[in-house]
Amino acid sequence: MTDQTTQLPSRQPARRVGRSDVRAARKRLHGRIRKTPVFHTYVDGPGGRVPVTFKLEYLQHGGTFKARGSFNALLEAGAETEQVVIASGGNAGIAAALAAAGLGKTCTVVVPESAPHTKVAAMWSHGAEVLWHGTTYAEAYIYATELADERGALHLHAYDLPAVVAGAGVIGLELEEQVRGKPPILVAVGGGGLLAGVAAALGRRQQVIGVEPEGNPTLHAALAAREPVSVGVSSIAADALGAARIGDIAFEVSQRYGLRSILVSDDAITDAREYLWREFRIVVELAGAAALAAIRSGAYVPPQGERPVIVLCGANTDLGVL
């Protein structure tokens, strides 16, 4: 995989996102997104069968949880916003294109040269203009920033925008209603928008745990350094978890609630995806299987009596890989 340590432009200190923001997002999103179901089951871990609950978020519009954040951001921006520009390696671009089409706006997605054709085709299917720029997400992001300024368009960040984080956080509110008790919730981490949203929704009511590829440890590195830092990106899940730096909002939420990161290998991620297909006939992309990889590999071993929630966050993949 390509190295993605190109520095992003510096940003202002992160605005705090809290439960009230997520609750406002849920009201705003009513009728726009799906309340995805949960599935209680068992999976095989190194020590035997493990009870888990899958949150089937891959059934979300556009095949990705990111539709929640994109719709929330565009609805919050209001009718005066006619154009949207976003940099994305895949899913955020799909979500932005979907939301823009649904709200009668135009969307331009700037993708790095490594963007998968399957995801670019999905952007096109929703009417987006797709522009290739650079070999990394960071390079695409810089160009998208310049393009948004030139066009007077809304620059929609893939994971580090309060409205995007709050929209993703609605998953946390749904899980409160769908799952008894307060089990830990395992989520994949790239830029950290999903982690930040769910943790902001739940606060200290429930533990939220980030799961990252060993080759792209944005949260792990930030927690060790006590500040967001750039990391090299070398993971098979880089098309969806390819941020080179944890988002400022995600880092702030992680510090506020003492969140932690678990690292998993590419082999464990591949195994988890193949296991989902073999045992459940569930098709997800590699990033969508990352959280399960923590259970399957033994990187996370639930204590006796615990049934962790595993968020299966996306399914934008080529069926030929299975």
C-alpha cells in the first residue's frame, strides 16, 4: 500500500460533540436513514464460541454507515447549500453523493488514484462528479479544500466534521434501544468518525472500543503520543480505513471518555470477512469485518457472560473477492 503521511492542513481545535448533538441528528435524520437491525449469535474465537451481537449497519443506504453523517451535515447546512465537495477513498464519497442526490444538490468527489473502481462506480450511480487527484487521501483532501473554495461549495469532511460525527452517533442511540444491558461496542477505526459518534452518544454509559489494522494505527498512535499524529498506511483495508491521522474530534472524544484501541492484523481482517460469508452468508468489505477480527483473533477476549456488540459498518466491495 502507499504511504499516506502527507500532512493535512492544520485545523482549529475540535468542537465538542455530545449526546445532545446526536439526539438532534436523530430528529433531523428521521425518514432519511434506516434503523438497521441487530442479530444475536455466536462466533468462533481461539478459546471457543463467543456470544456476540452484530449491528447490521452494512444494510444502511449506500452500504455504509457514512450515509448518516452525510445526510445530517447537508440537512444542517440548509437549502442554501447547492454544491458539495468531498475527498474520499470510497465510502464517504458514496454517502455524500447519495445524500446530495436525495436532497437535490450537486456533489463532487475527489478520490486518490488508489480508489477502488467498485466504489467510484457507486459514486457515479448517484450522479456525482468524480475527480482523481494524488495517490493518497491527504493529497485528495488538499485539492478538495481548494476546489470547494473556488466553487463556493460546502466542503464536507469524511470523518472530522461535527455534523458527520453526530450523524454516525445515532447508531449508539439505536443500540441503546435494541440491546439489553450495556455491553461494550467494537467499531472499526480509520479517521474515527464512527468511534467518536457512538462514544459521544453513549458517554460513560457504555464502553466503546476502537479496532484498527496494525498497518494503520491512527488512534493507537495518537493515544501513545497524547496528540493526533500522522502514521504510515499499509493495510488491505486502507480504501476505507486509510486516514493517515485520527480526526481531532475523535481524539477529543477518546480523551474525554478514556477510549482504547485494539490492533488486528490484515490476516485477521481477511479471516473475519471470509468467516462472515462462510458462516452467515454476510458480505462486507474488509473494513466492515475489522471489528469482528478482534474477537476471531483473540485480540479482544470478552469476560464470561459478556456479549459484545460488533458493528459491521460497510459492504461496498467486489463480490468477486469472496
